[in-house]
Amino acid sequence: MNIPLALAIGGLLVTILALLALWQKKISQAQREEALADIYEARERGLDRPVAQHPQINTQSCIGCASCVDACPESGVLGMVDGIARVIQASRCIGHSLCEEACPVGAIQVGLGDSPLRADIPVLDERGETSVPGVFIAGELGGLALIRNATKQGVQVVDAVATDLAFERGKKPAGGPIDLLIVGAGPAGIAAALRATQRKLDYLVIDREDVGGTVRKYPRRKLTLTGPMEMPLYGRLPKTEFLKEELIELWEQIIEQYSLNIRTGVSFLGVEGERDAFRVQTSDGVIEARRVLLAIGRRGTPRKLGVPGEELEKVQYQLIDAATYSNEHVLIVGGGDSAIEAATALANQPGNVVTISYRRDQFFRLTARNRERLEQYTGKSIRLVFNSTLERVDNERSVILSIDGDPPKKARLENDFVFVFAGGEPPYPLLAEAGIRLGGDVAVPVLRETPRRSVPVTP
Ligand SMILES: Cc1cc2nc3c(=O)[nH]c(=O)nc-3n(C[C@H](O)[C@H](O)[C@H](O)COP(=O)(O)OP(=O)(O)OC[C@H]3O[C@@H](n4cnc5c(N)ncnc54)[C@H](O)[C@@H]3O)c2cc1C
């Protein structure tokens, strides 16, 4: 090749590289501005604050690869600012924890942060042990939602118990207390039973209802997202999304295949005694156990609103089968995922007119999928009434809403059914009677972000 041609090609290459670098810089700058605008907006709308579990980023270890941002299936939780991952809308995190798995350097953790200071969450150590030595908690009762988390925690607690008991195994008297009583046969309890079988513990699971926990109560054919998930003995689940009925069927098969020791229709009423010698009161008599795992979820009894007319039969607290409702005027009370899933399922049936009444001025913590579905129906078969509360269920054909504003208003709506999704009454009395401490005034160490660079990250 002659020299002038080589110089020309070299010059062209340098120019292309320079242009590429400039373009890249422009993109990063645009991304930065976009992320800052998102952070600012999230703060304005109060969405930056976590409601429960949320990602916590160690900015000193973050290498800025954005794997966590790409892995999160919920839009807007994470973003990149100045080459570092940032939490933008903490309230939108629903705890998939895929960011945690995707991070190649372990710089992100999904947890409750300082939420354990909340008075509605039991204080647990890293093994899931409560303030009563020997009594453990796994699953949603501990504050972390999702089937995958419940499963993981059920396994972790049994591992902790098995390790403890391994030291004392030789001393176990014949006919004495069982090693472990697991209360609740939801995802946490089933996983715990599998692990207890694997670790050769002498255990029993009791549940006041049937196996499957909250999942069994989902609406008919609800799509249930589990993500990639492993169960002890069984291994990896074949899919990451199931119809509710498929997941229950799979669990029932697993329970049979591994002959899990589960007694349904038995309620836990309380526990007394101490490590190695607990006496657990149940509706079926006293069970003696060395350790107790409470995997009873948080839904307990549905929370009531305490309004006149609530006792009418048309007021319900769960929707099992939307297909049985058509040409009805339905009021949904609540603004969480359960409320929106019920509303959109009902709005999808012919002739239904659905009103969602929510006490706040916007929805805070919906999955991206539910947001999208809601948008499809809003203004068509779904009407939203924010800043409103149900005042009374007046008679068989109407309800009255109070709507905040200046001046406040009242609205009478035609109505055939009311579905209340105000969450469950967590089993506080049971926990309190057992001496289990909840958060609130207890200092718990939390992972804090430490600034790595002097580059400003505040909008
Ligand atoms: C409508 C809805 C949709 C959801 N969708 C998803 C989803 O798609 N993907 C996902 O990962 N998560 C989803 N979740 C969350 C998920 O269902 C829960 O996080 C999970 O079921 C918690 O499991 P758990 O084992 O801790 O408790 P639970 O599933 O609540 O099980 C607790 C068990 O304890 C039993 N129990 C309670 N009290 C007692 C007592 N005193 N004595 C004896 N037994 C007792 C109950 O009968 C129950 O069987 C959804 C939740 C709802 C409400």
C-alpha cells in the first residue's frame, strides 16, 4: 500500500473513532440527564422511598455495568447516573431480586433496609430467628413478599435449625419433642418441609387451611410469576410463570412424591416454653417441638374497613373467579396489585362497570404489568376515584364514597358488588403473646450507601 493511501485510511479511522467517542459521550450525558430527571420526579411524587423490600447499592463496589438495571423487570426502579447504578423509584421494587443475581461484583442487595425498624415487621437476625430463641420466621410474615423469597427463606431457616440440632442430635430422647414444627404450608412452609426432609429432621407442618397458602386464594387462572426458582429435593421448577392452578398442582405432586409430613385443618393458637422444649397450642392439641418456624404469611384475616353495610353479602375480600361476574357495577377498594388484578379481570368481562376507589392520590407500588393492564381499561370499563374512601354500603344497589377536596364531596354510585383489598390483619396478637418483638424502637444495623466519587448525584 502506498504511504498517502495508508495516511488517508489512518486519518479516516481516527476521525470515525473520535466521532464515536463524541456520540457515546452525548448518549451518556443524555442518559444521565434522563436518570436525574427520573430521580427528581420520583422524589417529588414520594416514589423514591421504599415501601418494603428494595435494592441497596454499595456505590463503592459498583462497577457501572448496568446489569442490575437491565435485569429488573419493573420499570423505573434502577437507573445509571455518572456510571453508577442508582435507586430511582424504590417504592416500585417488588423484590424479584434479579438485580442482585445479575450484579457480577455483589454490589447490590435487595432487602428491607431500615424497614425492620417498622413496628409491623418482626425483628429477626440473619438466620431468621426472632427475639424468642428457637422461634423462627420465614416468608412474608418477615416482611419480604414473593414466592421465591419465601421459598429461599424457608430453606435458610431449616438449614440454621439443622446446624444447631446437629450438635445435640446424640442427646435426643426417644419419644421426646419433634425437632421442628413448621406452621403454614404456603411456599415458605413447603420449601422448609422439603429441606427438613432432606436434612433428616423429625418435623411436622400444620396449616389451618389447605396447602399452597396465599397462592391458593389467587383469582382463578391468575398468572403467577415465580422467576427461576429451586426447591430442595425437586430442583429447578420447569417454568418461571405458572397459572395459579398449575403451581398448586405441582406443589401437591411434590408433597406426595417426597411424602412431606403435613397436617392441614390444624390451627396454631400459641407457643410457650423455650428452646428444645416448646409447647405449641393447636386446634388439635399440644405439639412439643424443639424449634418452631412460623411461616404463616401476613394476610391472616382480611382487613375490614369498619363502615356501615360492610356485613352485607355483596361485600367480599377476595375475587376467585372474575368470569362469574358480568353486567355488574363493581366497586374495588384498594390500590395494590391485588386490587388492580381484580379490577382488570372484572373489567375484561362483558358489561361490567368497575370503579376503583383509593385513598391516596396515585398508585404507588404496582408491577409494570399491572400498570399497563390498568392503562388499557382506564376511561373505558374502569373509572379511578383517587383520594376517596368508602363511607357506607348503602343498600343492595348503591355505595357512598367520600372524596377529599376543597370542598370535600360525596358520591353515590350504583353498585352490585364491593371487593375490598385493604391487605390482611397480620397476626400481631399471636406474635405478641409469644413474646416476639416487632420493630419500631429497636436499633437494627442497616447497609448504607457510601459515596464513592465527588460527582454530584442529586438533581
Ligand atoms: C393477589 C396476589 C398476587 C400475588 N402474585 C404473586 C406473583 O405472581 N408472584 C409472587 O412471587 N408472589 C405473588 N404474591 C405474593 C405471594 O403470594 C406471597 O408473598 C407468598 O405466598 C408468601 O408466602 P408465605 O409462605 O410466606 O405465606 P402464605 O402464602 O401467606 O402462606 C401462609 C400459610 O399459613 C397458614 N396460616 C396462617 N395462619 C395460621 C395459623 N394460625 N395456623 C395455621 N396455619 C396458618 C395459611 O393458611 C397459609 O396457608 C401475590 C400475592 C397476592 C395477594
